[in-house]
Amino acid sequence: MKSQLRSKPKPLQQSQLYHEWYGRVATGNPNDYVIAISAHPGYTGVSGSGKTTLAGGLAKNYFDWSPRGFDGEDKYTVDAGTLAYDLYSDSDELSCLVADEMQGTAANTNLNSKRSQKTENLAVYSTIAGNRKGRKTLILVFQTLDKAMKDMFDFVDAWLLIVDDVEYRANHYKVLPEPFNFESNKTKTPGVETLTWDALPKDDPDYQAMERKKDQANNAVREYRPGGDEDETAVQTVPKPVRNELIKDAYERGVSQKDLGRVWDLTQQSISNIVNDDD
């Protein structure tokens, strides 16, 4: 089975992942390195599966070699707009940036292939494709990788699939798009190794900053605000078609129509019309 590599788990610094990253980013010609993280739904819970712990631990303990080091306030986001417009340009060389919940939240659509806002979708794509020499590491976290916009796979260097959220084990796969299949851009993911990592303690300040940002996004408080207006809210900035998709998604996840009406400043009847496709 693809998800279960038959190998003894390797500590991060002994892994092929780390040595490949070291040769691409820390030394040699200046390059960026993009890592995608997701969890296997058959072996872990969708929520609480260690994705944020893995991403934050990689950034803080291994892949951020910048003078200031990793900071959960400045180098972690749950908003694709923040990654595209702020984090990359504002960060130092050898920084590691973490973009979590890229499948979308109650506040935004992020890089979900079915729900992405086109402007920010293209902005993130351009950031990754056009800035390959900044000596930076980008970690993109999804619930499951099938939610990701397919064009991203052209620039993903490694995929880490969490297969054990108790013993902290993840399988490392290469991501190899098929360059000669123009009709269907199939992607091959050969297995490389199984890795282990240390969990960030819950009292770690960076872990707490990351969890706070996730909680805000899941309560429809958007991190990135176009135009820099401090008073602008997620309700004001999300286009109506995208808003309706967010409402439907939240309703399917169990958020009540009453709570959705409060978040989006709509009547319960309006919410009912949206979730029943009568809007």
C-alpha cells in the first residue's frame, strides 16, 4: 500500500528530505524548496492529526536558518493572501514560511482547487513560480492533498503524508508531474522514506500563535485584508459566490444556520436559501 513504506523511520536530520533541502537551499545555487503536508484519513483523524505540529516543528527546528529564526506570528499564516502579498516579500533569506489550512477555512478559500478565489490563487502561484531563488522554504498544509489546485504540483519538491499521529510518523514522497502528457497532467508520487519528528509542546509560544490564527480563521475572521484597511472584515471582502460556497461548506461541517447568519450578517432565511441553492 502506498501509504505504508516498509522502512525504519528516520529522524529528520538523517533523512533524504533534509539532505536534499540542504543542498538546494542552505548551500549551492540559491533555490527555494516547497513541501506539501497532508494526513492520511485512513490512519489519522482529519483534525488533530499533527499537520500543524509537523509543519511548525520542521520550520522551527530544521528549515529556518534566517537570523531571527522561525516565528509563529510572522512566518505562519492560514491565509493564502497573506502568503502571496506579505510573508514572502517581508521575510529574510533562509526563512521557512508555513501556510496552513490551505484547503480553505470559514474565512477564505485558500488553495482549494474547487473553491479558490482566482486573484489570490494566481498570486500564490506566481509567488511560488516566480521566486525560486530566495533561499526560502515554503510549507503548504492541506487536510488532504486532493484538495490542492493541480498547478501547484509543478513546484512541490516533497510531499509528507502523516500516517501515524500518535508515534509521529510521515511518509516522504517525491512529486513528479508528467511533462509529456499534455491531455492529462498526471502526477507520480514515488515513495522515498518514512520520517519521525518531535512534537511541539502545547506551551510553545509559536505553537500557541499558530493555534490562535487557526481558531480565528475557523471563526470567519480573515487574516489578510485587501487594501490594508484595518477595519475591513472577511464579510466585506469575500465575493458573494465565494461567500455562498463558504456558507455551504460550514453548514455541511455542522455550523448552525443561526451562527452562520451571525457571522455573515444575514438573516436565517437568507442562510437557508443559500444552503438549499435557492439564493
